[in-house]
Amino acid sequence: MDAGRFEEEFARALAGATRVAVLGVGDDLNPRDRPGILAAILIHALERPNVTVYLAGTMPENFTGALRKERPSHVVLIDAADMGRPPGNVDLLHPGAVRGQRFSTHAMPLTLVIEYLEKELGTAVVLVGVQPDASPPTGEAEPVVSPAVAESLYRLRDAFSKATRGLW
């Protein structure tokens, strides 16, 4: 999805938000599964009021208790997702499109976490996928992410910033 369209759809998905929780999902030790964690760190640096960021790692289900206490109007889950696109593509994913898939290193499928959050907490869930780097590890010291993925993470942060500008 092109950056402008993503920004518009992301803003629409967060319309009416009063309190937002962001869960950065992924395995920080695996460069291909790291984009969700890195995006959450960039969003945390915005220091937005009424936005709480969690580095959920491979077990976002462990944060449902904290989310229950916080009672966010919206939860944004950010994770690496193989969408068959060039590295760095960012898109909103419909939970139904990933139903039945078990994302890489997660202890529990994200679809179950999403269903729980929507039904039990009554929160709107926005799932953001970041196309990770496709090349296999070289065994040598690797950058945190490729330049294409890094650029997309900054675009995602900027889109989040614009979409949550009114959360004061």
C-alpha cells in the first residue's frame, strides 16, 4: 500500500480514539521478526499523552491484564508479516485474513489475542503488518533492519503521530 493511502486508512482506523495501547510484537533476537518491536520503540519516543506502548515480544497475550486495567479505546498491534511484497511495505491487515495462520515465533496466534481484546475488553484492534527483509541471515553481524524497513518504520511512526494528534 502506498504511504498516503496507508496514512489515510490508519487515521480512519484510529478515528475516535481516546486512549491507545500499542503492542510491538516480534522476536527481538530475529532480525526478520524485529520490525514490530522497533516500530513500538519509535512510537514510544513520541511521548503522546493517552498512548501506552508495550514491547510485547513473542507473547502479546501476556499483556491482556495490563490492557484490561488500562481500558484503551483502541489497541494497535504491530508485527512483521509476510505479505509477499518488497521489504518495508506497511499495511493494515484484517484479522480474518490471518485467521488460521500462526505467525512465526508467537506462542499464540494473533487472531486469538485480537478476538479476546475485541470481545472481552470491547476495544477496537488495529493490526499493522510490516513486510520484513526476505534475505536469510548471513551469520555475520547484520544491521538491525534494512534501510527499506527502517524507512517504513519511520513512516509508520509519522502516520501514528498524525492519527493521534488530537489525543490530549
